[in-house]
Amino acid sequence: MRLLRSLLATVRGLTRRNTIANEIREEMRFHVDMRSEEYLRSGLAPSEARRAAVRRFGNPMVMQDRGYDVRGGGLMETILRDATFACRMLRKHPAFSAVAVLTLALAIGVSTALFSVIDAALIRPVPYPHPEELVTISVSEPRPTQVSRLAPSMNDIRLWRTSTAVFSHIGMGRVAGFSPLIVETNNASQRLTVGSASEDFLEAYGVSPVIGRGFSTDDTREGQPKAALLGYAFWQKEFGGDPGVLGRQIRIQNEATTIVGVLPVGFYDRTVVWEANQWPAAMVDRRGSGTPVIGRLKPGVTAAQAAKLLTDVTPAGSMLARDPVPVRVELDSLYHDETAEYTSTVQTLSYAVGLIVLIACINVSGLLLARGATRHTELAIRASIGAGRGRLVRQMLTESVILAGAGALLGLVLAWLFLDSLVALIPFSLPANSPAQLNVTVLTLSLGLTMVTAVLFGVVPALKLSRVGRNINTILAAGGRSGSAPLSKRGGQMLIAAEVALALVLLAGSGLVLRSFSKLLAVDLGFTTDDVVTVEVEPVAQNSEVRRQYYAALTEAYRALPEVAAVGMLDQLSLGGGHSYSFPQADTGTRIQGPLRTISPGFFEALGVRAIAGRLPEESDVAAADAAIVDVASNDKFFAGGAVGHTLKMPTMAGKTPRFLRIVGVVPNLRLSGPEYRVQPEAYFLPDWSTETLDQGAFSMVVRLRPGVSFSGERFRKVADGVGPKVVIGKIQSLSDIQGERVSTQRNRTLLLSLLGGFGFLLTLVGIFSVTAYAVTRRTREIGVRVAFGATRTHIIGTILGDAVWPVAIGVLVGLAAAYYGTTVLTKFLFETTARDPVTLAAVASVLGIAAVLAAWLPARRAATLNPVTALRAE
Amino acid sequence: MTRTNSDQLHGTLDMLVLKALEAGPLHGYAVAVRLEALSHDVLSVEEGSLYPALYRMERREWLSSTWSVTDTGRRARFYRLTRTGRSQLEAETASWARLTGAVASVLKA
């Protein structure tokens, strides 16, 4: 619509322009008529009078032109004329135009994709108004040995509400729970992401239910009926958007929960249900729950003022029952916290894409200079018939803008086609409510970039070439043969050097992430992932006895399958890449500080792990549940290599009988959380169903298949469903898939940076090739003369290559220096690789150097095979 | 080559055109004839350059123009001073007077 309107406006402008032109012509004709009548009266012959009047008036065409320029419409006209001419020039050199447009399309396409990711991740990720007012709040207890930062307690929050006026809303909650919960509606039982909130938490986000009400303080009291809010999408899907859903019940972790409202669309859509947090009375004044506290500052209150006011009213605290110390309240920007994950990655990608854009601009610059050299005659003629330097520059810049525009169009098409696959490679997951897309913001940014590139690559050639005005005569006298005169050889060489330097930095980045990733893949996990399948399954009933019986029966059922070699269990927290901590006390006096994992007999066998000392847990250990296993790291660190036989005292809630475990074996260090995690002292123990707290009671089955048998997820699902109690089955996937997901971020980053590095590499080679090929064309006659005077092929190749080798060498050196300082931005992404890894830098430098020389050698070889007779006749 | 000179010329030409129109609306040719009477040099080379100057001043709203019919019955475009144009003329006349006054006193001294 808008396009149509602007087209119409242009057309109208053109017709208006004709009116103006006619008016000017008529006005000037009147003037000349009047003057010639006067001359006629003074006695001149009619033809003589006319001629004299025109002479006195000046060139009418020139005057009319100057007239347009002032009256408006003239500029538009010039631009259109320039544009038509530019299009004609570009059509006349299809190879040049294709290379230039493709180069630009690549650069602009990649940038557009990046813009859309930046837009999605940083510009519009927040599903709530005024993000600058939102802060996360923590309470710090400074002690001589350490500073603990704790989440404020509910009492803190309620105190701040009544005794200060810094927040318009403040509440505690989590926009997504750590692990999925079982949600039952009339239709289905599912494991879903559930958020939690206190009163005023969603209000702090500025979100209010579309129907029903938010959570009240009563909803958060222990013993009150449980209340839930539905996410919009879940409401539509499970309840068909029925407003009568209010007051109905669903079950979360087998507890009846009343639906009190529905949240608007677009607010953390991955979280399908929100439940009201309920704290036991004893926990209400306990800090350090780990649940974030979010506040919305009143307009005009700064975070620093607020922190001071809050610190003044907040009572001293004592974590872990130590002496109370005065606390400090700290406020951080929520927006900053939420986007921190993206910022560093986006920054790195921006550098890489920026380098590609620069390389592309230099490439096109070189192409324009090269082609411009063959245009000297044309430019000189235009200058001689009155085009000023400004006019020539404008003409050439118009060509640049048209090239950039064509590149941008093609680039946008590329971006549109490949956006999804590129975004899939971005090494982070975008906020659910904010998919990457080509919207107005992105298109505006791309348009801006297109203009910037047009100027970047167009200005230098335009300024250089427009100098023809100074020596029109020489150029025209040479009959267009002296193309080399005003274009210094050094111009092309500087472009080569710059390109090589930029490409080297880019490739060094790609090389480093590749090397880092290969090291990551080479890490020994300590177990084999082949032929291992995991099944996430959990009984709906939140009852220890049901679970104990169910998991035991399921283990037996899987073991009975003919394709199964071994079966064990692992707690779901560990399977998801996390773990629990609870610092068991060893009889040697030390606490074991490291991940604790709950397993069942058969787990190590399923992973193909053998005991290094002692034995693995057996079925006979299950009843007493008092066997523990430690890894080599624990064994070395806490037991001087002799852990077997020692006892561990597990921390328990006050008032319960302490649980003692006997270490029966030592296993190798296992990296269950993925290769990136450093090895830590770990301990494994069996579930104690008599004291087990329910929220850690969900397990995944770990099944080793017999080698070579085919496996059916459906069959495993049926067996898990058929054992007895009602269960919810989550993902059934192979352990190698899970481990693959653990490195997917690094894999994507590596792929993406390699892809970008590859683009830059290719562009650089194309650039060197075209600059050298142009130099060969320019020197055809000179080469012909040399060959005629007896120069050998080797000699010719040497001369041409010599011109390219120096700039490549300089480019490599400058690039190495730049990479030495520049690649440190990658440090935080590298695994066991330093940002200045000499092996990578050396490899990249030699590959690039050799490829660059090869790219120059191809045209050089062509020069050497020139027939001197043809060469002398060239041009 | 002539740009710097013509820039200096613009101001003088503008002032003279405004002066020529002070008495009442004129068409382009009449302005040229009037200027001839006022000064022999300004337009002696290329009369046509009067028109870009007229258009420029019209764009600045010092002048307004309409198509009308001359005494001899021909269609012509007539230019008229606007209020802005009149005050511009006064301002330029004043500053010209100051300048010439200053130059005169220097020469006298």
C-alpha cells in the first residue's frame, strides 16, 4: 500500500516536472522574443536580431537546466537519470554486477539475520512494560570470610511494603520451575512447566489476568486451598478458552488446585500454569529460599536510593544459624539479568558479521576501482562536456547505491529463506515470546546498513575516479589506452592487505571455536553412551510406597525384555544436567562437598562402568539403602585413596533419625552433566524410601540394550504404562542424544562461527582474485611487450604474483596482531583453549596465506600464457 | 571556476532585483530592462541567469509570481515583492549603505 502510494507520488512528481519545465521554457522564450523584437526595432535583420538575443540570453538549455535545479523536481530528475544510467552500466558488465551483488547480498543477508536475532533477544524480549523499573532484590550478609547473597524472605517483602515507599509492587516467584510438574486436567496428565508466585509478583511485572483474579496473600498461606492461574495458550488448548474455567479444579503433583484466573497471551508462554507459593509458617522469615524477588520501583526512585532506604529498615540476619550481622540490600536490573546470557554471544556474532560486511565492502570497492579504470574514457568525456567532479561523484555513488540496493534485496530474500535455519544455530534459545522475524525494526536496520555499505565501498572509488577531470586531455589523447595512469597499483594492494587482515581475524575466531569444540568432543565422559536409552517416568500418586513398588516393578519388567542387557535408575535432576548438594559428613571429619546423585543397582552396569575398588551396589543393598559409592575425585580428595569402608552421615531435617551410609565402592569420575563440567568429588547413594522427600522422588530409567538390537520407544512406553499405578511418561531418548544436547550450544556456536569464517574466507579469495585479474588486464600490453622482449613465463608469473604476495604477507602480519588482541572476546566461550592459541593462529595464517597466493596465481598464470601479438593489440 | 565569483554576485543581483520590483510587479524581461537601467554590468554577460535568481528568491518567499497578460497581449510570468522580500530589501539596503559609508569614510580619510 505504502509502496503504491510512493510510486504514485513519483509519477505525479514527474508530470509536475513537465509542467515546470514547460513554464520555464515559455518564460524564457518570451524573454528572448522580447529582446529580439527590441533588436529588430533598433534596425537589425530578423535572423540577426534573434541570434543576438539568444547570445545575450546565454545557452537556453543550460539556463533551463539551472532553472529546474532551483525550482525543484530537477534533483529528482537527475537522480532518476543517474539511476537509469547506472542500471545500464551494471547490465553492460554482468559478471562484475553479479559478483558485486552476490557479495553484498551475502553480507547484508547475514547481517539482517543477525539483526533479527538481536531484535528478538535484546530489543523486544521483555513481555512487560517499563523494564527499567524492574529490579531483582537480594540481601547480602557480609562476613569476614565470605559474603552470602540470599533471596529475601517473605517477611522482608511484607516489611518493605509497609515501611517504605520505594516499590509500587514487589513479590516473590519463579517464571519457570526447575523441573516439570505433573499437571492433571480432565483430559490428560502431563509433565509441564509450572511457574510459582506470591501475591503482587505478577503485578510487579505489570501483568493482570484477562479473566478472574491474581494471587492474594491468603492464597500463599499454608493450609489454604491451592490456587492456580492458567497461561493463555494452555487455557485455549485444554479448556477451549472457556470463561467458565474459573473455580474449576486441576491437580498439580496430585494436589487439588483451584483455577482463579487466566494470564494474558505472550507472558512467558512456555510456562503453562502458575501456582500460588505456599510457605510453611516456619519458612516465612527464612532468607535464602532461592526464589527470586522482583520489585517495580516507583517512578523517579533510583535503584541506589531504594537500596539505601531498604538497607536502613531491614533487620540483621543470620544464615545457617550463625551470629546475626547487619545486612545490605542489593538491587539489580531484571532486564540486565535476563539479557546477560544473550549479550556476550550477540556481541561476538556482531564482530564476526561486522568483519564480513567490511570484507564485502572492500571487495566491491576493489571491483568498482577495477572496472572504473576501464571507464576512464567515458568519465573523461563526461567531464569534458561539463560534468563537474561533484556530478561524477554523484553518478558513481548512485551506481553504488543501486548495487547496494540490489544486494540488499537479494540479501533479504536470502535472510527470509534461511532465517529459521540460521536462528536454529544461534547458540542460545530465544525468549519464547520473541521469535526472530523480519519486522520493521529489522528492515530499517538493514536499510541503514545498506546505505552505510554503499557509502563505504562507493566513496573511495568515486573520489579516485572522479579525478579524471584534472587530466582530461591526456586521457582522451591516449585513446583510452592509458587506464593505469590515475589508478595507483598501491590502491589495489592496500585492499588486498586489508582484506587478508580482516579475514585472518575472522578465521582465527572460527579456528579457535573449532579447536575448542574438538577438545570438548574428545573429553572422556567416563562412561559409554552407545546403546543406552533413558525413560523419564513418574507415578502420579505422590506417595513413597507407590513409587518404591512402581520403580522396582518397572526395573524387573524392563530386565525381562529380550533386547535389554542392564537396567538402573538415576534421579531426574541428574539426568537433566543438574544435581543436588547436601554435604554429607564423613567419619574422617570432612564434609563431602560435591554433587550427590541418587541411583539404583544396575545403574553403573547400564552405563558400562566398573568399580575401581570395592564393589558396585547390589539388589541386596536396596532394603537397608545404606550403601554409597564415591568417585575417584572424592576418594582422592577426602579419603586419601581409601574410601571403601568409611561411613557418611547424611544431613537430615531436624528431629529425624540421622542416616548413615557405608562406602562400598569407588567408580571412575563420570561427567554426567556433560563434558564441559569439570570433574568434581561426587557421591552416589540409593533412595531411602522411608525418609525420601517427595520432590526428589522422580527417577528416570537407564537401560542398556544388547548390541545390535533395534529399539522401540513405543514398546518401552507400553511397558512403563502397564506395570500398575497411573504414571506420566516424559521423554524416551538415547543417552547419546542427551549428551549431544549438552554440547549443542557449543556445537551451534562452532557451526555458526565456522560458517561466518567460511563466508569471509571465500569473499577474501574472490576479492584477491578480482583485484589481481584486473591488474593483469590492465597490464596486458606491458606483458605483451615483456614477452616480445623475451621474458619467460616464470618471470611473468613472478612479476604478477610479486605484486600480490607482499600485500598478502602484510595482511597476514597485521591480521595476526589484530587477532592476538581481538580474539580475547571469545575467551569465555573456549574450552581448554586459550584465545591466543598459537597452533590455531599459525594454522589459520598459513591456510589463508597459501589460499590468498593461489587466488592471485590463477590470473597470473593466465597472463603468462598470453600471446604477445594478441596482447599488444589489446584494447 | 566562476563559482566563487558568482556566489559574491548573488547577493548584489538579489538586491538589485528586489530594488527593481520595489515599484510594482514586473515580468522577467522587464526586470532585465530595469536592471539594465540600474546597472550596466551585472547581466551584461548572460541575461538568462536572471531566471535561476528569480526562482531562488521565489523559493525563499521574497517574491511571488503569477501568469498574466502584458500590454501587448502576450502571456508572461509577473513577479511581485512579498512582505519578506520588502524587509529583505530594506535590510540589504541598510547594510549596503553601512558598507559604502564605511568605505567612503576610509577613502576620505
